[in-house]
Amino acid sequence: MKIDLNNFERFEARHNAPNHTQIEEMLAALGVSDIDELISQTVPEKIRLKKPLELPQPLTEYQFLRHFKTIADKNKIYRSYIGMGYYNTITPPVILRNIMENPGWYTAYTPYQAEIAQGRLEMLLNFQTMVTDLTGMELANASLLDEATAAGEVVHMFYGARKGAKKKQANKFFASNTCHPQTLDLLKTRCTPIGVELVIGEVADLDVTDPTLFGVLVQYPDTNGGITDYTDFIAAAHENGVLVAMASDLLALTVLKEPGKMDADAVVGSAQRFGVPMGYGGPHAGFLATRDAYKRQIPGRIIGISKDKDGNEAYRMALQTREQHIKRERATSNICTAQVLLGVMASAYAIYHGPEGLKTIAYRTHGMANLLKQSVEKLGFEVVNNGYFDTLRINTTALQAKAIRLLAEERLTNFRYFEDGNIGLSMNQSTDVSHIADIVDLIQDALGLNVAVNVEALAENIEIAVPAELQRESDFLTHPVFNQYHAEHEMLRYLKRLENKDLSLVHSMISLGSCTMKLNATAEMIPVTWPEFGQMHPFAPKEQAQGYQEIFKDLEAWLCEITGFDAMSLQPNSGANGEYAGLLTIRAYHEGIGEGHRNIAIIPSSAHGTNPASAVMAGMKVIIVKCDEAGNIDVEDLKAKVEKHSNELSCLMITYPSTHGVFEESVVEICQIIHDNGGRVYMDGANMNAQVGLTSPANIGADVCHLNLHKTFCIPHGGGGPGVGPIGVVADLAPYLPGHAVIDNNVGEKASTAVAAAPWGSASILPISYAYIRMMGGEGLTNATKIAILNANYMQSRLKDHYPVLYVGANGRNAHEMIVDCRQFKPAGIEVEDIAKRLMDYGYHAPTVSFPVPGTLMIEPTESESKTELDQFCDAMIQIRQEIQEVIDGQADAVENVLKNAPHTQAQVITEEWTMPYSREKAVYPLPYVQANKFWPTVRRIDSAFGDRNLVCSCIPVSEFEEAEA
């Protein structure tokens, strides 16, 4: 037998789950001869690509990891003292292995189905408790994208909270010039489109009596390291109806007087230094804490305590949860991604160290700064900042700074270099006495000094250098969870207990329409925790990050090939942020060609809720276009509205395939209508999993498209984040992509201001998508799209006789997802929520509930699920349909039935007395497969209304607030 020595195992066979036999069986069920016949019936011929994707030949997992190590080695990890909101931190191995590297945590979905997400929800409540305790505020969210975008959210929040006839007209927001420069850059981005005048200057020069002023942002400690007591300033601001936010640092707040004691209205920041690697900029969990008075204005997700059907304490998302889907163009934020995985890591870090451990780290970090201050003063240098926690600004000249920089980089060390010649140094958890001695030697050698400085001797007498009036006096993290898991065994068991409460992709398919929960392969995930990627500061010189730069260059080129676009920005760090960035790029383009009056965004009624919210944030007026009975854009209504607003038309926002899971035949005509009237077409890339290799946004006619790398390109959802949302654009829009104030990210002179804190957003997880594309190759990616469409249509064929499929294409086919209609069960008292909760008893997370059509389920199986798994899920849905029929026929009680009582917990069914009119076995083992691998929900159905009426968003037992209900 002749052996093919080039016949390696293809990664494609690991990612695309159905084997050859299963594919043939599914094709037979659909009545087609091969998969290409199915695709021809599904994807309109006029938008099909004329040639295959031109991507590098695929590598095996083994080959890829060897190859990628050579790229990683091009990143040179210097000892970093740059600071500016990013610091070296030590991730406890128990957290690294059991959270960050654990698919039980990183493959879970956003906790919309709270009964099977109690572990994550508990840890996010811990995060909120940690933030509120340290900031001294009453309420925090969990969480935001980064510190800079959190500051941007404060502008919107304060703007919406203006009170009084005069203040309602105020449009000025002041930011201290001692805020981090990346934050100031992003504030420019956020303020301009909504008509807010941003003023940047010295706090001492600000007139808080200015009637046009509505809000202020200060940094504490500031970007120079200085610390200031803002109590009197805030009091004066409040007397004049001005709200004040403080950007702060959680580690510093274990030592410093908390902003709440200064009467701040909001506090923003990043939890990065609580055990989350710098990762060349992200992902990191940003936070926003505020007063209870602003609980209706705070953006993002808030976790609250409620109770389940049996009165047991239970957690769920409260208040603004998915508010953009409810308020749409009236939403105050387009926040969709929360950095859940990173928030979980940060709260686990606080739990593991506890309040005393955190103070030890903080005092030691502060002590290193004090030691450095005494050392450099002995060298004759002045430390210019007023007070400090961990950062010093040293008064060097430009010539001195140049000499220091040359030698520092030769010795693999990065300082911060100011324009006036000063240098900045920030200490961190990993700094030790020998590092201070190295800094002193470096400065002396660079400048030819010969001063006797005995750093070791100085280190023996270091004391706290924070002024007494700025020292923290109040306790924090007193709740038991922060005081009982400091031994590794205890911490390990706590993390495992929480993990076991959550259903994730390690258990079963999560078939969420529009969210694409597919394989997050281990080989893709491994490089994320390599130090060559994790320990890189985002503002390190680019020549030290050549590995990252190679990844960016290749990934941008590959994504351009896949989308058909000419340029790509990797900066947006969520899908919704990508929407916003894409719209801002269109806005900047129109202004650049002298058509800045164009401000109308036309959006279909079926669009994702973030679409209209993003448009409003980008300063646009939203016009809704109707959909026809088939779920497609009503072309005649579109024409009428485009004609009416032709002079002001900025863009059309569409999703393709449509949010209804259909390849609309008229899409090319729709794009042409917009272009003929001077507008641009923005495509929401949520459904790119049905496009890759078969068609492309540019081929269809789009000018801009954001890509959800955490969907189509395999970055895991992480329980609700991280996300990455790059945008691709056609050539004439490319000069207007987001730039950056600190690092040149290669956009050019016309670059817009930043949309994220870091130049390339959440850079450290881009290797996941890089790995996916590199191991799949063009043919593998195209096959993935075909299998995704095959799987969806096979499921449709199995379910359509039991549940009406709401929308299909011209040939009766769906794209990669479908909507099944559950509204006909409502007269019998069965809601779509009952089906979602009952699926938990079958071991499944519900598909997307009531979006985009109320009373429906949107199902997307993806290419990573085998026919075996598809059949098992369909069996569950069909069995549930029989249970519904029992209620309709009167064979089951209209109230006390398995659907209304779902989910059923272990505690419920092991009670001695069983009072339900159906058997225990029917409740928890409805099909044979369930018995073999039962996943138990830990709480019964949660009473969300109770939790919203009695809002508790930190670690307080339910018994302390349930009396309010009575």
C-alpha cells in the first residue's frame, strides 16, 4: 500500500463535528444529493463568491502551536514601569488553571437563563460587592469593557441625569488633564456625536458655577501618580448641580480614602491589576460604581439577589438587563458585552487574598514607590507629583530622559516618558527591592552619576507616605466570602462548586440564535496564557511587540479576504463597540467630504437592539423601516423613507442573513438604493457564520461591517464576555478608522479618536481567531459555513411538524439559524419562557428567547455539533411539544404541570412527600439520555420581579430584605 506522507490529521475534522456518514444522513433527510445543492437552494446565486478564499494552507494543531511559538518569541517582554492604568500582576495559579484555562468557565453563555448560571452570577455579585466596598459607593455594574469606555459611559449617564430647568440645557463636560491620555482621547469620541462640549484642563481653573457645566471627571490617583482630596471640590460642584466622577484604582483604594467618602457620584476604573494579565491591552473588566439614586441610569449589567419558587436565595440579572433590546433608540447605552470572565478572575483574586492580603500587596507596592522616591531624591532628582500611591513623576530634562531611555531599553526596561522630558515609574505587585536597586543603577549609569545609594538599607525603614487625611479608615470586604477561602484547597473547592452550578458547552449544545456558540478549541486557547502575550504592556514601543504586530497584520489581511473589504480595525473590544466604531467611521467620512449634515440612520424593525442604540450614540437620528410578512425588509417602505430623507441619509444598518435567519433575495437592490442616495451600508456581522467562504459583506454591497470574533471566529463567550468586534471597511472609509492618542496604530492622519482604551483593543485574545483561521484554511472555513447551514436546515426538518418555523427563504430553507413560533400555545397558558425553563430539565440551555419576535425561540446549532447532539436536542423539543399537548388536551393540569414548574431541582424531587400531579421521573428524567448524564439546576424558577422591587446587588442574605415584600 502506498502511503501519503502529507496526509496529516486536519483540524477541520475536529471543528466541523458531523462525520461523512452523518452528513449523508442529514442530506437524505433534506432530499438533496449533496451539500452544494443545499447551498444553492439557500444562498442567492447573485451574491455568491466567484472564487474560493485565498488563505494560507491549514496547519494541524501540533504544527500550528510550533509555528505560533516562533511568532510569540518575537514579542520582547521588558520589565514595565509604564503604568497608566496597566500593571504587572500575579495571577494565582489556582485561578489561572481553574478559571482562565477552564472551559467550564470560559465556554458558558451570558447568564440570561439564571437557574443554570448561579455560579457565575454569584461570582459577579462578588465582583459588585468588591467594587462597591473599595469605592465606597452603593451600586456597581458587572462589568464594562475597560476604564476609558467606562468613563465614556459616565458622560452619557450624567447627561441623562441632568436636573432642573437650567441644567437640562447644560452641555459641557469637564475632564481633568491629569486623567490618563487614552481616557481623554475616548471622551472626545463619546462627547462630540451627542453634542456634548468636552473641556480638558486644570481642576483648579474650573468654574463649577458655570450653568452650562453638568459633569466632571477627575483621576485618583492621577496619571502622574498624584493623590488629591476632592471632598471640598465635590461639595462645591454639588452646590451648583454638577455631578462628579472619579477614575480610580482598586488596589490603591485598599489604602486611600475612598471616593464615596468624598461624596463622588460615580467611580470608574479597571480591575486589571487584580490578577488579570496586561495582555497588550485586554480584555480586562472595567467597572462603574455609583449611588443608588442613579440605579436607573447606570449602564451595563447589574446582578441582583432574588428568590426562587421555594423562597431560596437566587441570583439573576436585574434592571437594565438587555435594556437596548427594550428601549432601542431610547437606550442610554449600547453595552452588550460585559467582561464576565475577567470580572470573575478579578473577584476570585480578591476572595483568594482577602482584605488583609490585598492590603499587604497594596502597602508593599506603595512601599516600593516610597523606596524609589527616597532613592532618586538621593540622586538629586525631584519627584513632582503631589503625594502618591504607586507612581512617581520624576523631574528629568529631555536630554536626561533620552539617555535614560537608551540604556533602559538596552536593559529590557520600560519607563513612561513625558513630552516635557520627565519620566514616570509605576510600581506593581511583582516589584521587589532588587528592581529598585536596578532602576537606581540604570539612572546613574545612563547619566554618569556616582552617588552612594544603599537601597537595601533604605528598604529597612520604609513607612506609609500617604497623608493622614487621605488614608483609608473604613473596613472593606467583610462579607464571609472574602474571608474564608485563602487556603488553596478551600479556594479550589469553592471555584469547583460554582462551576458545577453552571451549564456550559462542556455539558451540551447551546443553540442560541445570533450568538453562535461553537467550539473554542483547546489549541486555539493555549497561547492566550503564554507570557509572551500576557505580560506585554499596551503602550510598550511597537518594536518590542513584533509578534503581536505580525498577528495583527496577518489577521487583518485574512479578515479582509473573508469579508472582501480593503481595511480592518481590530480596536473595538465588543460587537456593540464595533457597531459604534463603524457608524463613527461613516460619520467621519461624511464630514471629511463636506457632507456632515447627513445624520439619518435607517434601521429595519427586526434589527438587533444595539443597532438603534449605537446609532443614537453616534449622533444619528433613527428611522425604522418595516419588514414584510416573510420577515424581509419591505423594499417599498425603504424606498419611500430613503427618498424622503435622501439629503440627510447617512446609512442603512442591516444584518445578513437577516435577524430572521433568511438570506434576503433583495439585499443587493437594497444596498444600491442606499448608495444611489449618498448613504453608506453598515452590516451587522452577527450572522457572518452563514457567509464565510460563500459570500461576503463587500460582495453583497456593504461599506462597513463589524465582526463578532467571539462568535464566528471562535473566541469564547466567557459567560458574557470577553468579546472582540473589529470593523472592516471599503477603501474610501479606511482613513477614518479609529486611531489612538498614545501609540500609533497605523491608521493615518485622518484617523478618528479612539473607541477603546488600548490601540488594538483586547489584543491578547486575537490569537484565538488567528489560530482558528490558520488551522482551518480557506476550504475548512467554507466547509464550516456549509455545515452550519446543513445543521440548521436538518433541525428545521425535524422540528417543523411540531413547531411552526416562522421565516424561510425562497426555497423553504433557512440560513444558519431559524425561528420557531411558540405563540400558539399561549391560550393554553404555556409561554415561551416555560419551554426555555423546561429545557433545563433535559440538560439544555434554551435558544434565544423572544428575539427578534416575542414568543419565539431562535435556534442556531453551528457546525461544531454532531448529528447525534442535534437529534438529542430535537428529541427534547419534540418531547416538550408532547407535554404541551397534554396541557392543551386537558390531560395535564393547567397550572401544576411539568412546564410551569420547570426547572426541577434535586432538592425538590428527593423530598419525602411528592405532591405534583405528575411523577418525579417525568419531572427530572423525561428521556432516557437524561438519566445517563443529568445536569441539575441548583434553584427553581426565579422571581425576577421580586428582585427588582427589592434591589440588592451586593453580598447580603435574602433574609435581610425579603421582609420588604411582606
